Amino acid sequence: DQGDPVLEVLAASMLATTSLLAGRPRHDLMHRALQLAEVLHERPPLGPWPHVLRARQCVWGGYLAEARRRFEAQAAQFARTGIEFHRPYRLADRARIEVAAGNLAEAIELGQDGLEAARDAGNAEAATWTSYPVGLARAHRGETAAALDAAASLHSWGQRRDNPPRVFTAHHIRAVVALSSGDGATAAFELLAAVKLARRSGHRHPGYVPFLPDAVEATALAGDRDTCEALAAELEDQAADLREPWTDAAAERARGLRALVTGTDDAAQPIGAAAETFDTLGYRLDAARTLLLQRRALRRSGRRRAAADVLDDAHGRFTGIGATPWAALAAEELRRVAPGRDRGELTPTESQIAQLVADGRRNREIAGELFVSVATVEAHLTRIYRKLGMRSRTELSRHVLGDRSR
């Protein structure tokens, strides 16, 4: 009906989201939808309501802080309206944020609550929707059987209902299981199937379900130079159309991987820059995984000490996140590159951080002094505690001060 503000809000937000997924962003439409929705703020938080869709777009594009704010506001609105049907979807959205942020246990807890709410409401679609972040978190944690069960459920649902996004997510979960065990060939098989389906269905946003960035990684690891180059170029084209921080970082990592497989340029620089961007944006898993790739480029160029430092960093991050199979990969590589590094020897950066902790500096102060993120400082501290067999800042400070007095 003409003049119906609810209809206009829904139409504008859905068209903006569809255009974004197709790689043709219409920020003007989403801005218009959000403006109109403010007048209707007491309406229930419907699935296609612009605040919901904008928050999801923030996760895809690299704006986790904004996504959190929006979903927290929706949680408060939900508490007022109490519409049980929407609860599992909102929990699934929040779980997706926690996976990106590297809070895997919290993601699983939120997702399990969402699955229970979906079953209580008799909402099979919501239960399937929630299976993606839960399955993805379990894949990163090494809970392989549960992750593959989630992938099977998603694939079955997507095939029965001709729903490509659910099939994307199934392929992605199975690929992460393979990548986290170092199996690039199996991961490439899964991800290339998703890439082909995305081309047919017109999906061109690499952050929606990140099968394309992971396909670049998988084909590089599998040694498939031609496919890796083609996928990297495709990803760079998509990122250029979207111009979002997460997609830009993914494209930069792809450029580095392309350089790695072709041997044409210094691959370590763009991969390292991408890791730093992911870290700054708060995507801790992406940052750690990118460091794991950077070590390949450093080792290829003969910089073994630098490769060992990066591996040490990645291992500490994965351990802190609880990404067990990824941590095992990093530890195995570290033993190969720098035997003995895991037996108590601190790197120069770790020694500097330990000294600053002993001086009473907090993590944010240390990050500012060393020009790194707080997450990087936390990752270093995790490794320091592991190497020295300690559990607290107090123990570390006593250790450092004891060394000083000798």
C-alpha cells in the first residue's frame, strides 16, 4: 500500500541487503530505512527490520563494535515485546559475532540457547539457521563430529528448500574442519563447490559466508596455483566494489597468497598487513589464521627467525581462543622451524612485555607504548605464561623482579 511506512521500511532494508549481497551496495536505501524505522521504534524487531539487517551487514563488513551495539539494543527491545519466535534468530546473530571475535565457548553457549528456543517454538528454520555459528565454532575448537553433524543438517535443509546460503554454510564448516587439520585439498574441494554455487546464485559479498577468502587459502595450501590466482582476482574485484574494512583485509591477504604461490613478490608484507587489520577490527580468529599463513611466506624467503616469532604469536592466540587444532598446527610448525622455542625461551618482544608488566603497566598501556593492539598484548601474555609455567601477572612480576635483583 502506498504511504505505508512499515512497508517502505521493509522494502528499503531488504533491497539494500539484497544489493549488498550482490556486490552492489546501496547505502542510501539502508540509511533511509533506518531513518524511517526510528519513527516506528516500538514495532517488533522483525527479521527484515533494518536494525537487524544493518547489524548483520556490520559483521560481514568489519564493524563488530557497531554490530554488538545494534544487537544489544535489539535484545532490550525483545525483552519489552517478548515475541518468542524471534529469539533464536537473535541468539544466532550474536553467536556469529562471538565466532568472529574468537569467543568460541560463548558462541556455542549462545547458539545452544538459540537451538533450544527454536525447538521450544517449533521453528525448524531457526534451528537450522543457528546451526551455522555453532558448527563453525565447534570446527575451530576441534569438535569434529559435532561440526560435521551441523554441516549435514545445513546441507540437507538447503538442498531440500533450494536455499544456497544454507548450502554455503555447510561447505564452509566442512572446509574449516579440513583447514584446521592442514588438509588444503579437502578444504578446496568443499569451498570450490560453494564458489560455483555462489556464482550461479549471484552472491558476491565475501564476508557473508567467507568461503571465497578461505578458498584462496585452501588452493594456495594445496599448491593449485592457477585456481588460487583466479580466486584471488575474483575476491579483489568483489572487495573493490564493496570497499569495507574486512573485505579489504581479505583481499590483501589474497594478494599475498597469490604472490606466495607464484613467487613473484614479497608475500609476507601484504599477509602481515592483513593480519594487523583483522586484529585491529577485532576479528581474532582471522588475525591468528593470517599469521599462520604469514609464516609460510617468511619461511619461503629464508627469514626463519621472523617465521618462528610469527608462529609463536599465532600459537599463543589460538591457545587463548581455544582453537585446539589450529594451535596444534602452529605448535608443529614451530617445532620444525625453531626447535626449543616452546621450552621457556622468551622472544625479545615477550621479554619487553614481561618487563612492562613488572613495571605495573596494564595491557592497554603496553599496547600504546609498543604500537600494537590490546589483543596482541594479551596473546603475547598467554604465550609468556605458558612458557614460564605461570598463571598470573603477580607471578610474572615476581619472576622478572627476581631476575633484575640477581
